[in-house]
Amino acid sequence: MMKKMIPGNIKSFLLGSRTDYGLIFKIILYLLLIAIGFVYLYPLLFMFVTSMKSPGDLLNPMVQWVPTEFFTGNYVKAFRVLDYPTTLLSTLLVSLVPSIIQAIVCSLVGYGLARYRFWGKNLMFMLILATFIIPAQTTVIPQMLTYKNLGLLGNILSLILPATMGQGFRSAIFILIFYQTFSSLPKVLEEAARLDGASDLRIFLRVAVPAAIPSYIISIIFSTVWYWNETYLTVIFLEGGIQTLPMQLSKFVQAYENLYPPGMVNIFDRLNEAVKLSGTFLNILPLLVMYFILQKWFVESVERTGITGE
């Protein structure tokens, strides 16, 4: 009888059972996760390793993934070329302020669409979603002319005012997120608060907002990243009045040559791939820090926004 049970145990161990996935499935799953992780992490690893190479390591074909020394000179040059402290503060201003305002306004719009009935509600919802589907390039000229007439071009208000009116970068997707969140919120909570004499604003602040914290976190993170990486619209609306890190990075070569003229520097101060990748890594470093700090809350927010209520 033991001889008959051994093949069954081996089969369960390899192929799995009701309580276990089995060794073969786990091996395939881990190999797939490692492959996907490698695809995503390889560019970052290559960027960081190359940015730490000295000019000698760059010219040495034997040095690939492990530099011979911890060389920070590339980051010093990129730090100066990007004018990093000033540009970083400008980028945070351009990214965080509109993102926070946009999250607040989109939550109000999403709550109104989810909880109130009024004429033209479905049409308004469709028009809001259409602003996300229509490419920004098709509406940038009317926007630019409107901002020019209002005297907003070259001013941070050209980004803040649209966010205040619910028309920031990709606002429609955040309105949809809040709409789904508030639609899934049990109505009995609001009805109980209304029986206690709470006004609509108090119900929104005391009942709806705490339940929508995950949606606020997701909206602010995604909105910050999109504002941070957007160069096409920011260049047009800001007109060079405010320089962000992506904007500075787009003209990195010219700025480097202005700071280190080719005919006046030695071979070690000439522009190379390590300096370029150092500037690129400095550009994405604040976003990486933000993600690692908010990773726990971000993952929990993604999970909680999928919960449906009554």
C-alpha cells in the first residue's frame, strides 16, 4: 500500500494539489517573474553602473558590470549642468501643486457624478471621458491661444488653473477612479449621517473622503509622475519661464558644451555616455525615492480600490 502512495505523493509534489501549486508550477512562475523583473530592471541597472564608470573604465572593454572604482565625477558634472537644486524645486512645484489640486477637484466631480442625479449627467460623463481619449495635441492650439489672451503663458498658473477646473493632465481618468470608488461606497453610511443632521459637505468630508484615501494616493502618485514627465505641454505653456528636470535633460548636450567648451577642456571632461546617464538617473531619482517611500501605501491603495461595496 505504501508503494502505491509514493507515486501519488510525488505527483502531488510535482503537479500540485488542492492546497499546493506544485513544484513545476512554482518553477515556471518564478522563472517568468525573474524574466519580467529583468526586463524592467535591466535599463536601470545598466544606467546606474555605466554612470559610475570612470573615463578609464569606459575605454576599457574588459569592464562591463563592475567598475574598477567608485567614480562620482560624472554625477558632479551632471549636477552642475542640470543646475540640480534650482531645477528640482521648480519640477516639484510644477508636479506636486497641480497634482494635489487635481486630486481634490476630481474627487469632488467624481462624488457629484456618483451620488447626484441631474439632467445631462450621462452626456457630461461622456464628454469628460472624451477629454482623455482625444489626444492633447489636437487641443493644444486652442488652449495656447486662450492662455495667451488671458496672459497665462510662461506662468505656473497655466498648469494650476486647468487643474483647479478639473482639466489637468489626464483628469478624466482620476474622475473615473473617484466615480468608481464613491459608487461602491455603501449608501447606508451617508443615509445614517444625513439622519444625524449632517450636511452634504460634512458627509463628503467625514464619510466619503476617508473611504477614498486609496484613490487620493493613487491619483496624486500617477498625476505627479505624469506632470513630471510631461515636456510637450509644459514647454508650450511655460515658454521657458520655468525649467524642469526633463526640460533641462532634453537640452543636456548643449548645456554641457556651454559649461565645458570642447576646445577648452581635457579629454576627461568631454561629454560621454556616463555623464549623460548620470543626468538621466538624477532626473528619475526623485520619482524612485517617492515610490520606495510610498510603496506600501500604493500597493494597499491599488488593492483597496478594487473592493466593491453595497
